[in-house]
Amino acid sequence: MSLLRVRGLTKEFGDLVAVDDVGFDIEDGEFVSILGPSGSGKSTVLRMVAGFEEPTDGEIALDDVEIVGSPPFERDVNMVFQDLALFPHLTVAENIGYGLKQSGVPADERRERTERMLEMVRLEGYGDRSPAELSGGEQQRVALARALVNEPALVLFDEPLSSLDRKLRQHMQSELQRIQIETDTTFLYVTHDQEVALAVSDRLVVLDDGEIQQVGTVEELYEAPASRFVADFIGDVNAVEGRVTAVDDAEIVVDTGDDEVAVPRTAAGNAAADVAVDDAVDVCVRPFQVRVESAGSAGASDSDDASNPADADGAFATTGVVRSRSYQGSDSLYGIETDRWGRLSAEVRSASFDVDDRVTVAWDAADVHVYRRDGSESPDTDGGT
Amino acid sequence: MPEPSRSDDGGAAESVDEGTAESVDGRTTESGGELATDGGSVSGVDGRVSGLTTYLRERPRLRTLAIAGPPYGLLVVFFAIPLLAMLVVSFQADQIGGAWTLRNYTDFLTSDTYLTVVWRTFLISVQVTAIVAAVGYALAYSIVRFSRRTTLLLLLVILPFWTSYIIRMYAWINILQSDGVLDSVLNLVGLPALSLLYTDTAVLIGFTYVWLPLAVLPFYASLTNLDGDLIEASKDLGAGPIRTFLSVTLPMTVNGVVTGVVLVFIPTFGSFITPRLLGGTNNVMIGMVIENQFKSAFNWPFGAAIGMVISVVVVALLLLATRLGGGLFGTGGEES
């Protein structure tokens, strides 16, 4: 039995379908993020779980009890708001104790639990201050403490970290993880920031246009994105246009220009790729999987790749010119204008190139993901088998 | 182009004139000179303004005076001087220029009749303020929370201001009098007539009607500024609608409430037209007494003395109320 069960959740605002048939589960003690671009409906999902919006259709069950229709103040769920929504007319301690006061916890116990929460979020001695006197990061902690002190079954986060600078955000991320483990509470976190989502979550729900694109662990989503959207949204991706020339259970043969390359179907990717012969497809590869070598040493590179079975059908390889370089600490990100596929980006750790260097660019067929291009559904599917 | 260039010179000269008799400061002359060579009429006006700005920027005290002077001047001429004149007159016997005396004050403060009228006035003012605050808050709240046509509704709230106060009072006489609109309607539906005119109820109705917009506007302003997330946060933390209202909405809008209350309470306490027209002779308020001293009894010093006492009482009451309101709804009152 999962802690939160969402089924067929739909929300329409007039003609606009903000959330379309969304379903997912959250297990007790998990840290789950709903990730999506702005306008994807992620906040609406959160607000429906909190009780601020009524779904047009669908079910939300918390601890196996249907909660749709019950008001927010009766739900065993607390929310950390995007702009925190701390009560400016109350002190930090009164803010944190607010929920306890509403549920009739006696003053002594309230004080004690508030004190304990202040310790948990490392704000000992801040109880008598006004929220306005605290820094952004400290206010975040108060908002978190105010939600956690009630010991709800589920804590909801509506992008509360988005207003912080990068350094503080990263710090708060690890604090969130620590506190989640210490309090053994279930977190549902909504964000458009894939970096935050990847850093903190056990599992991700990727949402676009009100629809779920993929649900899975961080690793699954990164390594086996279900669509080009997910691949693009979670980490960068290069997409090369191609056409399917043959499909079977073991591999998908794609033509990306002059050559045909056989892409193996593996557990990590393409096993479920829904493509047929003649489909226009995107062949996607992560920048860090792209190998770049100086054009002079192209021969050596070829011999390296000889062990790769993909080479039998031609490898994903081309030549190009380095157009841009951005230093990223441990590695460098190059923008390369390739002769066959236009502009690609490559993340290179060991070697170093300058702008205008001629290079060879290659990657393994096993590392790519093939997605059918939107709106290119091929009517003749008989070639697939 | 002789004219613009002349106006430039004039501008430079003016900006010097407008300062003081001090010597012309180097920069001003310089900019004036530049402008004269520029010649254009637009840059002439600009130059005059920028010359003055520069001049004032270097004299912070003069600048403060230039900004704060006019409003303070208005206050002195139209508020402080008349008040002072009233104060002086209130210590004179029988007429302006009479012998100095405290009798006006002792007469008033030892008269049961007058003190009863003050007490009545106070009670009516409190009732009016309470009714207007409750109705006005509900109205403002519903305009903010439940309506999309806020501009239209606010316009409707302010609309009565476009008609004269007196005319609106006569309209109420028409409605409330013994065979008036209200009674006729009641008769039609088979209910007994009320004949409200010339009763306390009529006075309350009149005041509520007249002051409602004055209270709705500050209430509305403070309610629109209230962050809706705070309401949601309160509900999220387990507070139902009533507790959310009492512990978040009301305390967060207390400033607007105090403003509205002050705007209603003060004019009610001093009002004489509404009680005269709707309340009749049995329902005297202190404003009517003062008016009488000035217009019928021609005892200006006595009227002035009553006015001074009432002003002091009202100011004291308001200070007390503000202090009390802050204590009740501010941070101090929450932890209990």
C-alpha cells in the first residue's frame, strides 16, 4: 500500500486542461519530485493534493483514504510554499507552533516541539525573532520547520528553493535530504529545476503539458529517458535526425545521412522504442558520451572502435570544427559544427581543443536512444516484423 | 531664434533668483552659459529645470523646505491657525474679545445636560462605527475575495459621493418618514409601518449609509494587499475558515481597519446635519449643540470651548483605541 495514490487526476480551467489523467504512487518515506517546465501543471497537481484546488476528475488517496473533497485543514499534509508564506505578524516560534495550536496541542508541549524543530533546522535561539529579520535561507528553514512540526504524513514543496542563489540552494538541498531522513517523512517536491530534482529525489515524475512523460528513479530517467522531451529536460542531449530502415527485436537500424547504423535494443534503452520502418526518428546521445579527437589522430580512433560491433554497420562518426568552448571545471563543453549533423555539443574531460580545430566526433551506437519524431507516425507498420 | 535663447538666459537668471540672495554658484552659471549656446527652446526648459535641480541638490536644507514647505504651509494656514483662534476665543466671556475666563469650560463640564449629550453622542458614534466596520469589512472582503469585477463594484461603492450629502439625507427622510417609501412597501406586503424617521434607528441608518464608502476603501486596500498564500498557509496548517480569519486575515488588515474606524468615528462624533435631519429634536448630538452656539445662540466662546473639549476627548479615544487595537492584533496578543 502506497502512502499517496493518485489516479486519473484531471484539472480543467475552462477550456484549458492543466492536468490530464495523471497517476502515480508515493511510498512511505520516499522523496519524490514532480519535474516539469513552467505551465506543465505540476503546481496544480500539488495544490490538488494539498486541497487548494478541486480536481475535475480523478482520485487522490492518502493512506488509502480518499481525500478529494475534504478541505485543506483536514488533510494530514503540510506544504512549504513557493514564497514561504510565513506569517509576518507572528514570531518564528509562533509561526512554527501555528499548526500545533490549531490542533489543540497544549502550550507546554507546543513550546517543546517548536524548540525541537528549531534545533532540527539549526535555528536555535531564533524563536523570538520576526521572520522579516531572517535571511532567505533562514526563512526557508522556518517554513520547513512549520510544516514538519505537525508530523504530517506527507510534506509538499512548491519550488521553495527557487529564490535562493546557487550555493545556498545546494546547501538547502542537502539539508532537505538530511531532515527528510532524520524525520522519516515523505516529501513530494515540485520543481522546474532538473538540477534540484536530480540532487534530492529518490524518484521523479516528469510532467509536460499536463501529462506524465515518465516516472522512475533518477538513474532510470537519465539513462533511459522515455522520450526526447525527458532526455532533453533531464540533462542535455544531442539529437540527430534519422530514418528507420529496419527493425527487429535485437536492434533498430537507422539511416542518419550516408550511413546506416544498427542501434542495439538493450535494457538500458530502446528496448521499448516504439518505431517502425520508415519512421522519422531522433537519435539522441548525451554530450558526455560523445568522443572528440583531433582530426589528425582519426585513424587511431577508428582502430579503437573496431571492437565495437556497431562499427560493422557503420558508427556514429563524423568530422567537424570546434566553434565554442566553455570551461566547466573538471571538463569542458565544446560546441562542434559537424559536417553531417550540424551543431552538436560534447563534454570532454581529458583532451583539450581550441576553437577552429578540426576534430572527429563519434559515439557508440549502444549509447544512443531512438525516439520517433512527433507527428511522423508511419502508416505502414508491417515492416516492423 | 532670439526668443528661445533669451528664455535660456531668463531660465538661468530665474534659477538663481529662486534660490536666495547668495552669490551665483559656479556650476549654475556654467550650465546657463552652455544652454545659451545650445539655443533650442526645449533644451531651454530642460536647462531651467536641471539648473534648478542642480542648485537644490547642493542645498539639502533648501530642498527639504521646497518639498515639505507647501503642505506644512497649508496645514498651518487652514488647520493650526483656526484651531489656535478657537482656543483663544474659548477663554473669552460671552463674545469674541470678551474678558478672559474659564467659565465656558466650567459651565460645560459641570452641566449634566451637556454631558448627557456627549455620552449619547459617544454611544451613537460607537454604534455607527461598529456597524459600518462590520458591514464595510464584509463588503470589502466579498469584493476582494469573491469578485472579478472589483473596479465596477468599487465604483458603485463610491457612486453616492457624486450626489450632495444633503440631498441624500432628504432622500432618506422620504424613505423613512411615516408614510414614506419604507412604510408603503411594508404596508403592501402586510407588515406594520415602522415610522423610523426622527428615531435613533434613523440616525444610525443615515450614518451607516453615509460613512460606508469611507470605511470600505481602506478595508479594501488592506485586504487586496493581503497575500492569499497566507490564508492558504493557515488552512494548510489546520485552521478552519473562522480561525484563519481571526488569526491571519484580521490581524494582517488591522491597519486598514483602524484607518476606516478613525475615518468614521471622528466625523460621526462632530456631525450635526444627519442627526438634525433624521433624528429630530429629541435626539441631540454634541455637534448640534456646538452648531447652535455659533448660529443661533451667538455664544461663540462657549461653542469654541465645547469644540476644544470634544477634540481632546476624540483624540484621546482614538489614541486609546489604536493602542488597544495594536495590542490585541499585533504580535503581543498572539501568544496565549
